[in-house]
Amino acid sequence: MMMYDALVCSKSTLELFMDVYGGCFKETVMVAAPPTKQTLGDLGRYESVAAIGGGAVIDTAKIVGNRVFCWPTTASGSSATSHSVYWDGEKKCNCHRTPPESVKWNDIFINSLPAALYSRTKYDAISHCLDSMWSKDCTQEVDSLARETLDILLDPASTRTEVMEAGHVAGHVIEQVPTTILHALSYPMTSIYGIPHGDALGIILKPVCDLMGESDVSNKIETLLHQYTYDPDIVVEKAKDYDKFHNTTKTINANKLKEDLE
């Protein structure tokens, strides 16, 4: 096991990493939330970092480390992309970096994810596939890869590790064709109303699938029961500020979308 300059993880996974791999790092970077503009102050601070966790952890690792070796615990797809999502107030931004040099799967880490977070991360990976499939820029190759990956994600017989690996492939999909309508809608739901990213996607997946003519996919998605309150008018109007809202093969009827989100 190589020695890393830093371990990037959440408090809940620090002990797991220590139990499996021991103290093969010099410092610890604790992550409790997605990176912010302030995180960029540590851009490239470490030469090599180990990262165990989901999208927020791996995105942070890509910002602070020049070489990233990761053990994903979610299907966020951050393990396959060359950018890191960070927030500047209510604005979602990207910091372009190098994809992780090594991606490994560990059942102990993956099975430590609570059930609610597991559901959130599946919604995220499913949305990555759909968003790219609906993009005006989608190619036949990307569409085929996205649909194959979507079949795994929607199969109730898929294991957790299979779902995480599929999420990694979905990351490759959005690396080639960026997200569109679903993620554009999720950003204001998270930034304005504090709805976790995966839950925001879980709330809107069915109505947007129906709007885009993907009823077969919609029928395979479990309805997310939620207690979140948000204003669809505000969400849709804010989402329209993102170019990706308008980059779908089907023109979005904003008024109809607002009605469907009620």
C-alpha cells in the first residue's frame, strides 16, 4: 500500500479506512458537505491523496490533490470525471481537474452507506444516463452506453457494488455528454430549499420522464416519498438560467413542467 499525502473522507468513513488500510497517509481532510469556492484556496495542495466516499469527497479530493486514488461509496460518477462541483453561494460551479488515477471497489466501504443515501445515489446515476440521452449533443455511442448502464441501475436484482460500478460508467457518460434538464432543475432545489441532490432528482424523475416521453423508464422508478416543500415556479425559473435546461432534444414547456411538479 502506497503512502498518501492526505486522506480525504467523511468522519463516518475514517475509521473504516483505518481498519482496512491502516495509517498510510500523512494528513486527513475531513469533508462534511460539498466543496465551496473557499475550497479552491487549497487547489493542488497535496501531490497524492486517497479518497473514500461519495461525490462531495471525491470532488474535494480532485481539487486539493494532483493525483487521486479513490474508493467510491456512492454512484455519483465523480470517480470518472475531470471536473469537481463546488458551490459559490447559490450558484453551482465546476473546477476542471484530472480524473482519479485509480478507482477501486471495496464491499466494506460500499455496504457502510445508509439505505437512504443509497437510494439518493441511484437517483443521481439514473439521472446522469437520462440527461445525457436527452441531450442535443448525444451520440449513438453515448446513447447506447447510457441505456446499457440504465438497465443495470433500474434492475432491482443488481447488487450494491454493481450499482456503484454502473454509476462510475454513468460518470464516463456525462464526461462525454454533460447533464441537461434533470440536473438543471435539481440545482435550485438544493441551493434554495436545501433538498439533498439525490432526493431532488428522486422527486422530479417521474414527472420529467413523462414529459420527455420515457414512460417505460418512469414505470421502473420507485416513487420517492418526501416531505420537502418547494415552489415549482421558482425552481423552474431558476433552472432556466442554466444552458443545460434548454439543451434537450425536446423543447421544454416551462408552464407544463411547473404544473407537473406541483
